[in-house]
Amino acid sequence: MRDTILVYPTPNKDAYGRDSFSAYTTYRGRFVYKVTTVIDSKGEEVQADGICYLPTEVSELDIGDKISYVNINYRVISIEKPKDSTCREIYIKVTVKRTI
């Protein structure tokens, strides 16, 4: 995993009700630009703009968090944790959608 990915924790709300993100944590991961359609947490079909592979040490990641890669911001819309034959998590597969 050679890419540098910034992970912002779950947002707080500012005085105007907008998301306000605090400090980020830097991780080594892999970002793949891939347009796919996924089912989000609300059960709706959403077009995703990329897939981010992160190490299992990323524990505070949740749906709705912000990920930044090459100065482009994305929102987490899906999280998967694939397992190997011994039922250990190998990595975290995060599907993201670009934010404006």
C-alpha cells in the first residue's frame, strides 16, 4: 500500500448545522478510481467514485466520515472487512463518493 490517505473522524456540527471535521490521521493505503453502484446504509443505490483499501489498524472509520486523497475529498458510503481462511480481517475496503 503506497498511497497516503487522510482519514477524518466522524464530523461534528458547527453553528450552522454543517459538518465540521477535526484533525485527520494519515494512513498508508491504496486508492483505486472505480465507478460502481453500491447499496448504501439507507438501502438506496448510490454511484461510488472509488474504492480505498486501508490497513486493519483503522478502527475509528464509520459511514459518513471524510477521506481525502490527492487533495480530493470523499465521503464513506460503504465499509467491508474481508477475512482470510483463518477468519482474520485482512484489510478494510471502503467505498467512497466524491464530495463537492
